[in-house]
Amino acid sequence: MEEQNIKQENTNTPAKQAEVYPVAQPEADGTGETKMPKEEKIKKRMSKWDKILIAIFAVILIFILYIVLDANKYSAMVHVVEGEGKVGINPTTEALDFGDLSRGTSAVRQVTIENGTFVPMYIAVFKTGEIGGLMEIDDNFFTLRPREDVQIDFSVYMPASAEIDATYKGRVFLFKIPWL
Amino acid sequence: MKKKLLVGLVVIGVTLASIPMFGAFEAHVINVVAQIENALYVHPESRNFGTVFPQEYQEMGIFVTFSESFSATEQDRVSIVDYIIKQKPKPRAEFKAQIGTDEARRWCHDNSPADPNDPNDAYYVNCYPSLCPYLSKTPLNFDGNDTGIPPFHDPFATSSIATGTIDKNGVVVGDNWIVDLAVPCFENHCAQDWNDFVTGHNPDADPEAYKLPIELEHEVFGCDLWFEVTDIY
């Protein structure tokens, strides 16, 4: 029997490993310092789907930013006064000001929305602040068809528990979302 | 990792750069406008005349002025407000709770009883019998620019609308209104001086037209008064 001495080379010795996996050696650059040679970078190119996803993400982000920036933001306020049968009015259009109301009185302001485009718009109105609890919106979360306009009534009723001489404030956000 | 950061920064940069372009685009193409109207409707506190008797006469007052915010010195863009006083049928509290105050008011205004003489008419389930024809709106008119309405009138006629004007820079910054009730009588139960009672308050009224059916005796009548701003300048 022929012995075959299969001589298996043992690659686990440090010397053999240095042959198989050469280790970069620091080089002298003449300044007394050493630096590592440039590593070979394995370039991983972005796949087609990565690019598409990034593009979709960018479009969605731009859309959301547009909706938020285009929303109408109004200040809302109402002042509580004492006495019966007395109303103080402020019909200016800078804010949703319901004026001075005594307990048991109510006031209504209107916002007109005109859709001058060919695209339906989904209208969503949100209210915040102390006045939010006193305010009712007669129409919300609806679609405004192209070339149509609508009037939304904002009503505030001053309850008997309202604090005299208090001013209830808040904000109203009116979003107009293109709705296909 | 660096590449991903770079891509993210590019996306954000493109987004920020496109915002003004969007603004220009939106102004010319996407034309959706929302604006606050200068209309303001104010409903004064409910005033209760209580139990009244035919041909009784009662008064109560309402004062209309500017709010503190309008009266502020910083607010100098407008100073004069024109308004009108409208009368509308009054919905019952249960009906308001059922479908909402605004809807209830709208329903009572847009509908009328099939048989006004029947207290069990379906209309009266939701709305009070109307007190509006018997209410006058009389301005004390210190500023001389208000127009009142006498009692015994058609509340839906355009001529039955009281008007007023208040001026922030005027001598009198507010209007005092007297809302008086001339209580009607019931058919076949009116006093002999009923005609004089009616024409004494409104010479143009037909006394026969303002007698109530006896079936409505003991009913509670109601009327909503609304102060509506029509113009500011």
C-alpha cells in the first residue's frame, strides 16, 4: 500500500496566515508619521428600488409640507362680560373674534372657502385651545368639488359656567387637501 | 452610511428649495381661498317675558356695542359697523339636543306648520309657536341712525328688519334697543278695544290678522333675535 502521505499544509500558523491574508503594513511618508494605504472600498451601488423609494419619499414629504404650509391658521377668541342683554361685537376679519358675550349668549362667524381649481379638495378643520370646547363647527371633513364654494359657520355659545372677564383663546386650522 | 446621509441631505435641500416654487405654482394654478367673512351673528341671552295676558304690554332692553378687542386703540382700520336685527323661529331645546343647534334653527326657519291652529302640529313638536310678529324693536336712537320695527308685523318680510349703525369714533358708542311685547288676544275672546290696541302700536297693521287661535292658549311662544353685521368700514 502506497502510503500517501497527504501532507496537509497547516494554514493556521501565523506565517501561513500572513501569506494568505496579507496585512497592510504602515508606510513611512517621510514626515516621520505613518499612514495606512488607501483601503480598497467595495462599492455598493444603490439599487433601482432604492432610488424609487427615495423619490417616492421625497414626493410624499413635499406633499405633506405643501398641505401644512397651505393650511389656513386663524386665531380665535371670545371675551366674557357680565350682565344681561349686552353684546359686544368685533366683525373684523383678521381673526375669528366672537366679541364680548355674556353668559347664555352665542355668536357665529363664517369662513368662506372657494375652490377655484379643477381638483376636489378635502376640507378638514381642527380647533385648539380653551375656546375649542365652546366652539361648534357646522360642517367638517367634507369634499369641496371643483369650482364650488362653501361657507362654514363657527358658533360659540357662552355657558353659564363661564368666568366673568375671562378671555378664551385658541386657534383654528383649516386644511385643504387635493383629493383625487 | 455617509452616502445615505448625503442622499438625505440632498432630499431635504431639494424640498426646501421647491417650497417657493410651490408657492408660485399654487398662487397661479391651485387657487383655493379661505377667508373669514366680516359677517357676525350674535344671539343675545334668552329673555323670558314669563306668563302674559292678552293685550298686556311689556318691555325689555338690549345693548349692542363694540367688543373690547374692537375698541382697542391698535384697531383703527375700521370704525363703523352696520347691523340688522332679524327674527327667526325658535327651536325647542329637545330638538336642538337631537340634531344640533344650527340644524334645528335652520329646520325651524325653513319649515312651517301645516295647520298653524293645531297645537299638535308636527312643526310645534320641534319649534315654538312664533312670538316674532308681536315683538317690536325700538331704538332709543341717541345717534339718530337706527330704524326700528313696531309690533304686529310679518317677521319674514324684508320691511320687518330693524337696522342700526354704531361708530367707534362716535359720540355714542353703542345702541340701546327696547324689545317690547304687545301680547295678542285669542279669536272670539278679544276685548272691544283690540283694534285700537293694535293700531295704536302699528297703524298699518290689520288687527284681524294678529288674533291667535284659541287652540294655542296656554302654549309657550318663542322667537330668536339675531344681530347680524352687514358691513364694516
